[in-house]
Amino acid sequence: MISNNKMRIRGFKMWWIAVLVLACCALGSNGVQAMNLTVKPSEIPITIGYGGKNVVIKGTTSEPGEVIIKISSKTEAARFKYKGKAAGLFWMKIGDIEYKPVPSVYKIYSSGKIDEILNANERASYYIGYDSLENMVQIEGGPKNMDKDLWFKQLVKFKEENGLYGIQEGAVKFVSDNQFECKIHWPFQAMPDDYKIEAFLVKDQHVLDKADTMLKVKRAGIVKQFTSLAFGKPAVYGVMAIVIAMIAGFGVGMVFKGGGAH
Amino acid sequence: MHIYLPIALTSVNIYLLIGLGLLIGFLSGLFGVGGGFLMTPLLMMIGIPPTVAAATDANQIVAASASGTLAHWRLGNVDFKMGLMLLIGGFTGGAVGVHIIKILRATGGADFLIKMTYVVMLGGVGTFMFFESLNALRKAKAAPSKEEKKEVKKSSGGFLNSLPLQIYFDKSGVTHSALLPIALGILVGVLAAIMGVGGGFLMVPVMIYLLRMPMHVVVGTSLFQIMFTCVEVTFLQSYSNHTVDIILAILLLLGSTIGAQIGTSLGKKLKGDQLKILLAMLVLGVTIKMILGLVLEPSLLLAHAGGH
């Protein structure tokens, strides 16, 4: 009896321990998985009337804190012509300059000033902020004895003017303690590609948690057809371009006579 | 209202493009120039990559010049014989010019040469035409009755008259050796290829001053010639570089074909010298803009790779 009771108590304990462990695991994994991230729409078709797209990024965090969202493409080499003074007199393109590796698109949105909410080491390791890009980039070509910082800033300026780079501090809003939202206008200049969206929960200068999702930008409809024709059957495409132009030109000429323009 | 351009990979405002087409087509019908020297930089300003801007512009000029040629042909302003000879020269010169550019690119310093050729040619041609037509207009004011005397003067020296294959061009009312328009065609073709333009603004003064053709016939014949040059360019650019954007071309030609008709009918109402001085002012304006662009420090020191 006694031993039976002991067994029962031991079994009961074991059961409780199992429940506790499970609960802990659940809590623990809850801590990791609680941060989630969605983007709407997650696919953007580039059709003939495309002029960029309004996109909403939403997510939840496991606890209150600051949020940084990064949208970026794969890194690659970016080639440009650089301008300088030729013959010491005239500004013109005088040579090639190459930056690598750099993302073609790099957008940061945050709930606060990124320099203040996250420490420099983690900004560098998660590639958050232009400084982190500048640290990893190599510049080839360009003028002799060039100032790397100045020429990196030129790249950022070029990309920002094209809507491809940007840092918007304060663009991430909290709708409740642990629900955030960020409304952006996706730039039409961004090429068709798969873009990674990452969200970081930041507290006391450190990244506590992160989540990611993808945004796919694809050609569709007539845009897709024209592109495949231009690259797949360039001779047909060329003749088509000429025929359309000829018909339009002579057609309008005929119409003007028919309308008695003079 | 926006539209996405599949080859240029950018989104643009439809009305802006139609308006741009209308303006350039108007100038084209009025002066017999393709307008590439104006259109390509304007397209680049609204975000079209330079290579796509130049190639698509050639496609659009096919339409504008077809529309203009038809209008001028009805007015009896197209000298087909002269046009064909200039074309033969132009095609040859174009091929030579493309080759020269390739060699220059390989040795470096091509951009400098291109820009300088551009400024010197535009500036020289513009200044010369401006003062020449200003003088003519002044003289015409002093003695209005003499203004319409037709210059049937034989081309300058005995050397040109001694060349073989002398032909009378009845539409233009001039006699030249067939070799002269062919040689001038080659010259313009080489320069146009180096500068990456159709060459209308060079061909027009060549026809006026060296071939001594009447201004109205010059405009019609130039458009006829440009149409063929641009057909060739459109095909080659589509075939080897994939840089022609049909959607962009269609938007531009909606405006430019109509603009060419309006330009032609306005040109009918103006005198030859008035047309010349207006074209000269336009060319000088573009030259000044280019010089400013060369002298003032640009706000951005990077540019798209490719094109010039």
C-alpha cells in the first residue's frame, strides 16, 4: 500500500514535472516565435499601369520595445560612370566606378532613431544603417586618391534620388503594446526581384528578437510579354517597332489630309 | 496617370510624354530635324536610362518623320533624288563613324571627344546660321521686292563643276555632281554616329549652304532621309542591344506625329530665312545649355553606366 502510494505520488510528481517542462518549452518557444511579420500584398505584379504600390507591413512582438524594419535585396556589384573635371575645366563622365557588394534596394523603417535605440556593434552585424553598408563595401575605379566616404555618400544620394535607398525613422507605429504597423509606398524603380523584409525587436540597445518574410515583385501581363519578345525574339520585336511607327506616322498624315487640316 | 515601360523599367506620366512628343514633333515638321538632340536629354531627365532613351527616340522619329514626309510630299517639298544620294552617303558614313567610336572607346577619352564635337558643331552651325539669316532678313526688309529672286547660281568653283556625274535636281533647282551629296552624306553620317544623334541639325545646314537647296525643300528632303536612317537604327538597337521600348515609343509618337503635321503647316506660312533664324536660335539654346552643364558642378557625381 505504502509503496503503491509512493509510486502514485512519484507518478504525480513526474507528471507535474512533465507539464512544467512542456510549459517552459512552450513559453520559451513562444518567446522566439511570438514575433511575427506579415506584408500585404506579399506579391506585387508589374503590369502596364504600375507606378509603385502601397504596402503595409504588420507584426507582433513578444514584449514592448522598439522595432526596426529592413527591406533589402541580394547584394551585388553596382557600376556607374563617375563625373569629374576633364582638362581641369569641364565636368563630364570621366571613368568607371564600381561598388561591391551593395544591395540594389535598401530601406530602413524604425519606431525610433536607430543610432539611439541600437548599439553600434549590432547595427553593424545586422547591417542596419548606412554606416554598416559603408563598412562592407569595396570601391573599385573612381578618381585617384579618392575619399571613400565621399564616394559612398554619392552612391547613397544616387540611390535615394531613385527611391531605392531610404531611412525613415518613426515610420513604424505601435497600434498596441506589442502590435506594430508600417505603411510604405514601394518604389516603381525597384527591379523585379525577391526582397527580404526583416523586423528586429530592440530593447536596451540590443536585438531581442527578429522575424522575416518575403516580398516578391514580378513582371506580369503585357509588360512580361513585351520583355520576353524584346529579349527572346529581338528581330521580330525590331520589325514590329518599325511597322507600328510607320503605320502611325503615315496614318496620322492621312488623317490630317482627310480632316482638311490645310 | 502612370504607365510602366517594360524595357526602360520605369514608370512615367502619360500626359508628360505625349506633350513632349507633340513639342518635338512640331519642331521636326517645322525644321526638318529629327529632334534627337533635344528628345534624348529630355527623356533622360525624366528617368529613362540613356541607352533606352536614344534607341527609343530613333523609333519614335520613324513615326514623326513619316508623318512629316507625307505632309511635305503633298506640298511638293521632297527631293527624292537628292534624298537617296544623301542616304547612300549617310549609311556609309554611319558605319564608319560607329567604327571610329569603337576604337576611341577602347583607347579611352571617347566621352571628351563626343562632348567637344557636339558643342563645337552645334555652336558653329548655330552661330553661322543665325548671322547669315539675320543678314538675309535685314536685306529683305531693305529691298522687299528682290527677296524672292531664286538663286540658280552654279555651286561655287570650277572644281565641283568638273566632277563627273553632273545631275540636275529639278525639285531643288540645282545641278551637282552625284558625288557631292554622297560625300556630304558620308561626312554627316560620320559626325552623327560619333555624337550618337540622327544628324538632322547638321544635314539641314549642309543642304542649305553647301547644296544650295531652297529651305522648304530642305525640310521635306531631310525628313525623308531621317526616316530611313531611323528605321535602320531602330532595328539595330532592338536586335543587338534590346534597348527599344515600344510602349515609350508609342506614347511619344502619339504626340509627335500630330506635332509634325502642325509644324509643317506653320512652316508653310513662314519664309525660309525666318525658319533658318528660328532653327539657329534653337540650336544655340541647346549649345548654351550644354556649355552650362559642362561648366557648373553637377549635384550628383554618379551617372548610369552606358550611353553618353
